[in-house]
Amino acid sequence: MRISIISLFFVLLGGKFASAQEVLVGIEHNNQVEEKSKTYGNRSTSSLIALPFYDDFAKACVYPNEDLWLDNQVFINYDYGVEPPTIGVATFDAIDETGTIHDNASQNQFLADILTSKAINLKDHYVPNTLLFPSDSLYTKVLDTVYVYASNGLFWLGDNVYYNCVDSVIQIGANDSLYLLDGTDTILNTNDLFYHNELNDEYIGLGDSILVDYSPADSIFFSFYYQPQGMGFSPESRDSLVLEFYSPLDSLWHWTWSKTGSAITDFKYELIPLVDSMYFGEGFQFRFKNYASLSDNTSPSINSNNDHWNIDVVYLNCNRSVFDTTMNDVAIIEPLRSTMKNYQSMPWPHFRYDDSEAKNIFSVPFKNYSQDTIHYDRFYDLVNRDAGLFSYGRPLGSFDIFPYWIETIGDIYISGLLNTDYGGDSALFEMKSYYTLQYEGIPEYKRQNDTSEYHQKFYNYYAYDDGTAEAGYGLLGAGTENSNVAQKYRIYKPDTLRGVQMYFNNTLTGANEKYFYLTIWKNDNGFPGDIIYQREGASAEFSGGMNKFNYYELILDSLTIVDSSYLVSSGTNEYIYISDTSVFVGWKKIFTTDMLNIGFDKNIVRPDRIFYTYSGSWYPSSMEGVLMIRPVFGQDFVASVHASAIPKNNLVLYPNPASDQINVSAGNEDIELLSVYDLYGKLCLTAKNETLLDVSVLPAGVYVVQVVTESRNVYTSRFIVQP
């Protein structure tokens, strides 16, 4: 199936049954690819590359590695593969290198993405010199070009006796040493010994590689892993993934391998020998390409990207065999993710106020694909990029990993590492987890998968999603004309809610661009309750902006429905102030049966977060993932409360400024609770049933006092602590 649909109910409308549906569909636009295309230049096609060819896509840099590949149409990422052999995959779909649906896309089969290797030299190659030469035919040299000391001046050592290379001839190879008995007993090794090539009248070092032609006898094999669907949508049987080889002898591409579409499977391994002599020349290439087809659903709001394939660990080399079925590598198999329990990002002042959202511990798994037990050292680094501080970094120990075993790069304790003393409005931490191998059996070109990095963001919003939409979500069909969708958020600090970011997918002809009511709900025993805020006029538009999300400001005007108990004011401006520990954010549709097609992150699963209505009742979603909705919170602390919500502010503070104590009065009302906050919203002092506060323990600065009276009125004011 290319569309995941859950039928909710059958309802009787006008004498006919119609089905209301909760729907997931593929995306039609990839923002990361589009943004990369704006800054990316042309690729070089001139140079030949030599074996080995190896790419496991461990660096998720959107476009393929330009040192290996010619084109940009596939998406290099950490998100679409399901249990790939190594972190990172190359994803084929119906989206081109600019991030939009291919121009030739249709409901019939069409050629979509292509991934083409650079030209490879399979004509000849250099190999170590394994020839043996008579000792009486060797030379050494002085300076750079003068070859002297014929063999009668060279000696070899046997049983602690020096033998003249002419008088006692033996066979000498690249790993042997001779001696120059010049009073210093100089040792001459591979770099000092030469033989004379009389055909070209040149002197060739014993340690120099020699040029030989490739042939089928060199046992060249091509291998890769592939997976249909992954975290995307399954290609149908009419769709396919194809591999072709290019022959430099006839200048033609030749079909080599293909697979028709199917539902998701584990990653499967393919090993293909190169035996035809037409491939052995300068300029051999290979390419993958997929044939796709758009959804044939009649609703244009769900016509979007489908038919996903992932490939991993593409490897071409000589001296392989049919028994070469293991990777002979140690590789990270899951990338670093958020250090928080639920969110990918949350406001930094909220995290500083309550850091219980941080995970106590996390780890990074990696696997030994070789047949040997390998010794390794593992490390973890943490850097506060906004403050320029190296917060944490140390080795995590030395260990052994057994053949085909999965281990973790440490059990890293997060608590206390995120440096909440940093008082900025936002924070960005760069985390790096990596290992080093004490093992020479794995070549350097396979080492790029030994490091995983993650940027932990603390900006001004709460986000479950990681920024990549694998699908689109919405309610579709008769009976959903005025339905609601809401996502639940745990709020860690009372603050002003300024707006909401939403990411809506692009569809053919923009068919999902419908107006809706932007809505905030209270929490009612785990379900959306009464409306806090609702306003018409928002549109489900695709954003081309840098942050890729539309921003919807919480406007307060005649079109707004608002619970006045949540209103606060600062000067002439009013805001929504959220002191509840959780709220729901989403929308209400306006007289449309089409889906709004909001971005859906299938990699992040948070049960019991998404809810929808049908016939006036709320239901939990059956879809696994999260909506790309981000409530945005302000940084200013509440200066006063909306006049219609509470009586006139009778709060009096004296002396102000103060250095030791401060008196607090609320007029004729008795004070039940006093709370003092700094300007970042951190709670500094509390007192119950008191009118005198000891502020001598506070550092000099500006503070906000919040008073709750026995009549449940709330007042705020500011005061200054001076040295």
C-alpha cells in the first residue's frame, strides 16, 4: 500500500455510507534537499577514481559524496532506513535534486532518481612488487639521480657473516635488506635498492609498485544492501530498483540487476561478480535508478511522494570472492539522538527552570561485522556552541567487541552535563560519540562510520519532531469537515505562548492549502478539553522559508476565541500565558473533507500524544509518529495580569531597591504565597503566609515577585536587590 489509512467509522450521510479516515501519505517536497540545491555547485566529472570504491553513507549530508558520485538526486540521511547495516542510507523516491516531485511524475511508471558513480579505472592498477632479483643485479644510489655501487659493493648477512652479493648470489625481494660496508655498515632496505630495467633504461626501486592490467582473474565483486519502503512508503509491484553497469568498450549501459516493489523487508545483501571483459577498461561506471508512480487516489490533497528504496554499503573491489558475505567492519548502527526523554528541542529557559526532561543515561550501539575480536577505545565529547565552552569530554574506557556482537559506546550520564549555568536565551550543544580501533584489519576508508554527532537544540519552541517529515498526516473523507487534530505537550515552566510553528507538506497543485482554526486546548484527564485559544484565518500552506515551518502568531482580535483567564498584558500588548503543566495544540478544519497533510515524523514515536475528533468525540491516533507542530514560547516574564481577569493590582513593595529585607502588601487581601523569580524565570525564593521577605541571600539584580492571595487573586511586580 502506498497510503496508510485507518477507517474510523462508517456514517450515514444522505442515504449513503461514507468512510472518514485517518491518513498517512508520502511527502512531495524535501526541504533539506531544496536548501542544499541552492548552495551546491556543479560536480566534477573529469577524474578517474581507483579501487576500492566504498560508500556507506555514514555522513548524512543530504547529497551524495561528490568524490564518488556524479549526481544529486538521492537523499543521504539517517531517517528513512529501518535497522540499516550502518548509520546513514541513500534514499530513492519520486523527489528530484531540488526537493520537488520529478517533472515527469505521473500515476504511470516513470524514471525517478538516479545515482551514478564517477568513472572508475578498471584497466590497470599498481600492486606491490613481489618479484625476486639476483643479488648480483642490484644497485643503490647517491644524490637523487646517480646510481652507483654495483653489486660487488653490496653484502647480505647470514649467520652473522657478511657475504658479497656477487660472490654469493641469492634472490632478493622487497622485504629483504642488504648492507653497504663503508665503515659504517649502512643498512639498505626497500627504499635504497634498485634494479635496472634495460628495456626502458631506468632504475626501479624494489619497493615501488608495479603497473598490471585488471582481468576477471582479479576477482572483482560489486556488493550493496537494499531495502524497499523503510520509513517511507512501499513501492508497488509495477515499481522497481535497477542496477546498471557501463562498459567503456561499447559506451553502453547494461542491465545488471533489478528488484520489483514490495512491502518493507530487512536490508538484503547482493554480491555481483564482474566477469565480462567489456567492463575492464578506463571509465567503468555503475548506477542505481528507481522507477516510481504517484498515488492513483482521487483526492488531490494526498497525491504526493511514494515508492521509497534505501541502499547502504556500496562496495566495489578486487580480491573478493563469493564467500565475501561479511562487511569486515565495526560500524555504528544507530545515530545519536536527543538527550531529552520526549522532545528534540525545548525552550532553554524552561530547561534551566526544570531539567527533569533530560535523560539520565544514553548510549550509541555499534556492531562488529568481522570474524575477529577487536579491541577499541570509546569517547564522548560535549560542547556548548553558543557559549563556546567545552562542557565535557573524556575517554570511556578500553574494551573488546566479539565477532558479530553489538556493543554501545558507553553509558553516558547526561544529568548535570548540559551546563544550565549558561544564562542565554537559547543554547546549542554539539555531542560527539566515537571509538578508535586497535586493529589493522579494517582499512581506513571504512572508518567514517565510527563517529556519530548530534546537535542538541534549546531554542524557543517545544518539538517532538527531528525536522524531517517521512509522511503527511490528516483526516480525510465525509464526516471530517469540522474535525479537530491536537497534539499534547508537557510544559515545564509557566510562560507566554507567542505562536505555533507548523510544517505542511507540498502536494500537487497545492490541494491541501485549506483554511483552519488554529486552536489551543486545556488538558482534560489526558484528552483535549476546553478551548484556551482559537482563531480562524490560518492556512495550511507549504513554506519555502529557511526554517521550513510556517509560523502562526497568536493574534488577539475580534476573530479570536480566548479564555480570558489565560490573558496577560505587558504595556499595551496582550499575550496567552500558560501556567498549566500540559496543553494541546492543533487545528479545527473548516468545511473541507480534504486532509491538511501536515508533516509527520515516523522516526519519533510518542504514544498518546495525537488525538482527533469524529462526531464530537476525541480519539487517540492509531498512527506511530509525531506531528510537526512546535508551540513557541516567549522570553519575557509576565509583568501584569489582564485587567478583566483580576481586580486592580494592589501590590506594594518597600523598600525598593532593597538589600536585606522587603515588605510586601496586597492592600486588604491576605497573602497566601510569595514567589520570587529572576528575569530568566528561575524560582529563587518562596514563602507562605508571610509579608516580609529576606532578600539578603539574593545576588544583586532585578527580580519579579508573584503574590497569590487567599481570594485566589494573582499579582506581580518587580524589585531591585542592591549590594
